[in-house]
Amino acid sequence: MTMKMRKKRRREMKTVMMKAFRCCRISPLRRARDARPAADAGQIRSDRKRSGRKMGAGIGKGPRVGIRTRDAQSATDSIDIRPVKVCLCPYLPPHPLDVSTCLYIVQHPAEESRVLRTVPLLTVCLPPEKCKVFIGRRFSEDRYPELASVCKDARTLLLYPGAAAENLEDLSADFTATAHNVILIDGTWSQAKDMFLRNALLRMPRQVQLRSASSSQYVIRTQPNNMCVSTLECAAATLAITENNRAIQEVLLKPLQALCSFQLQHGAQIHHSKEHLIRNGQYNKIMPKNKRKIRRMQKLITNQNI
């Protein structure tokens, strides 16, 4: 047998072994995909790519379940496959919360590939018509007519901090008398800033911010400063104000607290904010040389608004 034939045979054997490995690994997901409607097959493919890459996607062994979906037809399907002992379903409300405020989440595409996200937890806690997610970097009126009409509505608020933002707690609007829409930007702070500045639609609504936000309970992900919170926490605080019901915030934060608790029990570390690390001399990364970035670091230390 020549060298060329031996190499060809090795390649064929390697291909066969890889196909067998993939089939063994994704067979449960493939069965779940077959049980779903055809429109949801793309979601299963993205779940298959994410499974097993980061901590939390494969904690422990044994049978796996996932966060339940809102569709009764696919009640046994999953959004994120998780082992039974770290299943989040017991921490979700038995029925979607009855709210009048409608949330519109514009999500950066990079967030979709993260395993430990908070938006899936939010979507299963609220009715589908009260929490809608739009994924993309640029949002034009032609491609997103529904989002455009919401942005032009006088009852729509954009939750994004800034010098021009009003405090949501100080608004004189009667949220209980008229249903309002709230737009949230989901992504890292640099991604959110880029999306806000590059999309004219997002600058149309009235801009608001949370005046008194407590420290983030999303301790498995690093925040820029102590006042920054996750998308789920923003939504929970907003709904508590607009619905005039503080119990809503407790219900929405319950699955987030369980998620962080499970991760910490299985080896994850508590992530302090960048502000906390700099103040206590624990920031191990190389300090930037760019003057603009240095000024941002100084603002974190002096606790100024960025």
C-alpha cells in the first residue's frame, strides 16, 4: 500500500469516527428538534452549537432538561439544555405574569451565542405578546416596521442612561391608566452604546434611566461599575415601577438568583465589578495607554458618570 493510499484511508477513518461522535453527542437534541415545529429548528441548531462549551451548559451528569417554553405544544422542549439537578423550572412562575407594560428588547447578535444569558429567563416569565426580542446591530424602518411604529409611539420609553435621560421613578405619567412600551438594549455596555448611537429609531422615544439601582445580583459576569445591572434586573425594576407592584421584581429575580447559585456551587467565581477591582488594587489586566480609556478608568475610580 502506497503512502498516498494510507493517507486517504486515515482520512476516511477519521471522517467516520467524527460522524459517529457527533451523532452520539447530539442525538437528544436532534430528537427534540424533530419534535418541534419546523420554524424552531434553527433555535435547536444554535443550542447544539452552544451546548458543552461553557460552564453551566454541562454541569454534572445524568438526564437533562431545559427551561420550559411558553408554547403549550412544546412544553417539554428546552431553550438551554441543563441537568435535572440544576433545572431552573422550579424557580419560574407557574404562569406568565399578567402585566400591561410591553417590553421590546433589541439584542446584539453576540449575546445570542452566550450560554449564561438573562433574556431567555425573562421571556419565559412574561406572556409572548408582552416581551418581544429583536436581534441585530442596525434597525431600519423598512426591515423592522413593528419596532419603528413602537419607537414613534408617544407611550414608548427607552431605558438607557445618559445626560438627557429622565429618572423613571420621577415621571408623572400614570402607567396604570395607559399601557406603555419600554425598549431595552441587550449587550455589553460598549455594544449597547454603539447600537444606541448608530440607530436613529432608538433615539426617537423618551429616554429614561433608573435613579436608584441596587448592586447587581448577576455575580457570574463582570460589570463596569457597581451601579450596572443585567437586562433581566433592569426589566424587573422597570416593571415594578410601571405596574406599581414590587412583587413582580422578586418573581423575576428568583430564576436569576438560582442560576448564579448553581454556577457558584459548581466552580464558578464571583465577578466583582471593574470599579471594585480598580479601587481595591485587584485589577490584574494591563492598564490602557490610550488617553480616552485612561480617563474612563479615572471616572470609575472617582465614581463619576460615564
